Amino acid sequence: MPEATIESVLQEGRVFHPPAELAASARIGSMEAYRALAAEAESDPEAFWGRLAREHLHWFEPFDTVLDWSQPPFATWFGGGRTNLSVNCLDRHLDGPRADKTALIWEGEPGDTRRFTYRELHAAVCRAANALRALGIGKGDLVALYMPMVPEAAIAMLACARIGAPHSVVFGGFSAEALRDRLIDGQAKLVITADGGFRKDKAVALKPAVDAALADGAAPSVEHVLVVRRTEQDCAMAEGRDLWWHELVDGQSADCPAEPMESEDRLFVLYTSGSTGKPKGVVHTTAGYNLWAHLTFQWIFDIREDDVHWCTADVGWITGHSYIVYGPLSNGATTVMYEGAPRPSKPGAFWEVIQKHRVSIFYTAPTAIRAFMKSGREVPDQYDMGTLRILGTVGEPINPEAWMWYRDVIGGDRCPVVDTWWQTETGGVMISPLPGATPTKPGSCTLPLPGIAADIVDLEGRSQPADAGGYLAVRRPWPGMMRTVHGDPERFRKSYWEHIRPADGSWLYFAGDGARRDADGYFWVMGRVDDVINVSGHRLGTMEIESALVSHPAVAEAAVVGRPDELKGEGIVAFVTLEAGRSGDDALMAELRGHVGQEIGPIARPDVIRFSDALPKTRSGKIMRRILRALAAGEEVSGDTSTLEDRSVLDQLRV
Ligand code: WTA
């Protein structure tokens, strides 16, 4: 938990109002309409959520209770109901004109394109679902996905949902070791992967990492590996274990009845970094998650029938789950999936996709926007992006200058920018402008969505006055909230519900961000207050990186902190003490960076490693991260250092 008080220095006075034309046709087209919805939720939350769940989802069986909060923090939503996410995303669009509407546009990095109508996507998902059943996968069996950004990733997710097999998507940039840990923790029965994917003009292999993860029977729960052919690079196939997707899936029937799932059946497990210990398997369940992904997508992007929505996230992250796949498809929208990234050979890659596919809603991360700013407006200015009407950002705080640039250069000074605050744990967006209603201020995610009781509090849960910093917490459960940590309910309680303890015994959800609220009630997120680093919008636990460093034979002890980074938001600085007889030179530094890349993945490699004889510790042996953070940022160490056990350590670290 935080050592320092939370202070905000950002002053920002600009306000932008929704375009009149957008407001006139928007679902929620004024602040009055927003307030009316929020008031409905406030006056009777259960009636509110019950109404929305009935109106927006298909139910095989209606639910008979809305919320059971009798055993907090474990919530049960829509008890007694039965639904299926793939039916909500596919089948229910097949009765009318949407059947032949484009559901998914996929753009491969080399420029190949694939399109699926709702009817075609439904057939593809049914075939894949039948293939999974043929492999003995049934309700409750966990399927891990370790995939490049190809349509089969979305198809596999939907196929799992169709037969009630929870999926666990592991980001394709993670290492074999990270994959193995997740396969073991989740007890995965099947891994779906590909030979490789195209990344920065190269074919990058994926399958070898799966082979390494499974080597020596390390993850014995895994019975089969299903491999999509993408790059056509050489790919070893283990007899009896590995199967080609096209050989197994293509011949299946395109008819596959969906499993009527109970509302609280597990839908997916997605691993995310916390402040302590190994990654947490965040568990989301069927009905509540579906409702939240559906509603938030509809509200925040004010989706229209002819929109083309593109979210640039990877499906390995929650943003990809909720806003490439489930939110858009549940709403019958057209969603774009792009395999590539801007790269030296194609700095305008994103803008080309927007121009080519006439994208109208574009959702990306501040780290990407800052990189675009750096290479100048000459690049985007070469493309026609007149189809855009709404821009979104997610993943980390956006600095006002990047926000202004985004609005101005990408949005032609006419598209509203929705800065959306949320987390893996929240399932969908929690705080965000509504493009037809909310006046925006650069750098603020503005106001909580209807039904979301977000607040800025102190450690006793007392609301903080305007402009005072505090902890960003949520006072009431909501349908899309995570239900537990896979296999560790106690960790769920400890990680999210115990930091803030109101005197009246009520329960507040807190997942690690500091923020303030201004006099208009607008939220300004300042970043993490725990030991989590946000590198380019990716959450990394300092603890995981430290464990990776310490697993190297040369390292005795390691402490990892973030430091501000102009492009990535935060960079990683590691302070390392070595085993006797080892000396910290450039070669070892390179070796350690490679080692962390191997253990977790390239995104976790420290930018800087500093060797020293000791780390600054309190007399009780706790590493003083506040000091390390100041040192890493090149700042003077201020504040109290009297608890430091050995002050000479400071001089050594200062270099
Ligand atoms: C940060 C990504 C400021 C925050 C959806 C949060 C943000 C963490 C914003 C969750 C935003 C996300 N403004 N900070 N608009 N969006 N964050 O689980 O620190 O990968 O706790 O979910 O990202 O990261 P996660």
C-alpha cells in the first residue's frame, strides 16, 4: 500500500462540448438524459440492472433474482437465469438484415484481408465449437488460447463460450514460462495456438513456446494442442497431442446448439498482475460480464448500425475481450481486428487501416498516441480519416497534450475523445464520457457510467472533498465485476476489499489507482498507488519482475520500480545486488534483461539495471520503494529517511 500521500499537480481548464449533430441522434444525448439514467440506478440499483438485463440479453430462462450480495465480497448476479454469450453475439442477429452485415473485418499485417458476415461468423464458431467437443472439451473445461491476432482467436473465444468451456487467453507476447504458469494454474485441458503471427514485417513463431511450456510433462492437464496455420513456417507437431485447426475444424458441421449457461457459470479467466505474488486469474462469469460489455460498448461509443469500430488492443488483454470481440458483436456492430502495429516500414499503418475500412470509431492507448505525436502529424495527414466520428483511449492516464493532439490531428477537431477508465477486474469501462452528452476536459475520464458508484475516498472509506487526492473506489457491486481470483477466493478478498475499511462495515472495491475529483465531479486518475507498473498500458507487477531477476544465479536480491517515461508512460528500473564474486558489468546487464524477457516476456525487460551492494531497507527489512522511485526518476530523495537502516546505501545508489 502507498507510502506517500497522493498529490495532483495537473491543472487543466479546457472544456469541449459534444458535437450538436452527434448529440441530436445519440442514445444518451444530453446531461439530463445521463443524469436521469444515473438517478434511476441510484434510486433502485437492482430494478435498474434487472431492467437492462431483460432488455439487452437473450435468456433461455429468465433470472429470478438480480443481485445476491449476502456474502460480500462474493456477488451473484441474475440467479436462476440461463443465457449464452455466443448466442447474444451471433444467433440473435441472424433473424433480420444483420445476418448479412459484416461482423468482423480482419486485416493481416502483410495486407491480406478477411471478412465475416454475422452468418459466416456464426458458422465458423459452430464448426470450431463442434471441433472442441470432438476433442472431449465440455462445459467447465478450461481452454487456453495463445494466439496471434487472427480471426481464429475471436472464433475460438466464441466457440468456447458456445459450449460453456471457459477460456483463458494468454497474450502471445508472453514467454513459454509465463504460459506454463498459467496453464498449470488454470488446469487447462486444451491449448489453441498458431504456427506464428506477423509482427513488424517478420513471421514470429508461437508454437515453439507452447512446446517449451509443455515440455517434460510440465502441464499434465493439457491433452491437446490445436494449431492454426498462419505464417506457414516450420512447425513441429507432437504425435497424438497436436492437431491442425484446418484439418479438424473445417470439416465440422456448421450447426452447433449452444449450451444454456447459468448466469454465474465461469466465462473466462484472464491473468493480470497484482502488487504481490504470482499473476491473478481474474474470473468473469457469463451473464453479468455479457451485460456490462454490451451496455458499456453501446453507451460509450453510441454505436450505430453503419459504424465500423476498431479497437487496437490485443485479444490477450481485457480490452480486446470486451471491445474487439464481445461488446461489439453483442451489439451487432462491425468490428475490426488488425494483426500488425505501426512499424518503421509503415509508420502510417493505423491510418491506412482507418482509411481502407472506413473506420468510424477508433479506440487505442495513450502510449500509441504519444508515439504518433513524436513522429509528427505529417504521417496521419497523408490519409483520409473523414469517416471517424468518435475516438477513445484506455490503459493509462492520458496527458492533456496527447489528448489535444489526438482530438485535433486524428479527430480533425470534430470527434469527441472518450477517455475510458477501467481494469481487467471491472470487466468493462467504469468511468468515461458519453460522446453525445458529456462535456470533456483533456486528461479527465469525466464521470462514472450510470449505476457505477465510484468515489474518491481515504483509507476509512470517507468521501474526499473536491480536488483532494484519494483512492478510487467503487461503493456498490456492478454486473461486470470480477467474481473471484481463480482458485484463491481469499486472495480476491485481500487484494480488492480489505484496503479500505469503512467504520460502518460496508464493502468498497479498490484496485490500486489514486485519483481526484474536481468541483464538477470529474475524475482525474493519477495512476497506480501500489507496486504495479504500467508500461505502455500493460500492467506488470514489480514482484513478478523481481522474482524473475532473483531466479538468475548471479542475483542475490532485486527491487523493481517504475519511472516516468515519455512514450511508455512508465519504464522499468531494477536495483540489483549480486551474489558474492559476481560483478555487475554490461554483459551481465544484457544477460539479466534477456533472462527477464525469457521468464515473463519482452515487455517486462528492465530499461535500466543498477547494481549495488545493498538495497535501502527499513530496520524491519522492508525495501523502501519510495526512495528507489525517487532515485530511478533522478529526483532528490525527500521525505523521511530516518527509518533507513544503513544510510550509506543511499550514497552508493545515487551515482
Ligand atoms: C490504468 C485495462 C488512467 C489504471 C483496461 C488501471 C487508466 C489499469 C485508464 C488497469 C485511464 C486504465 N486513465 N488510467 N483511462 N485506463 N488505466 O487491467 O491504472 O490492463 O488500474 O485494464 O490501467 O489495467 P488493465
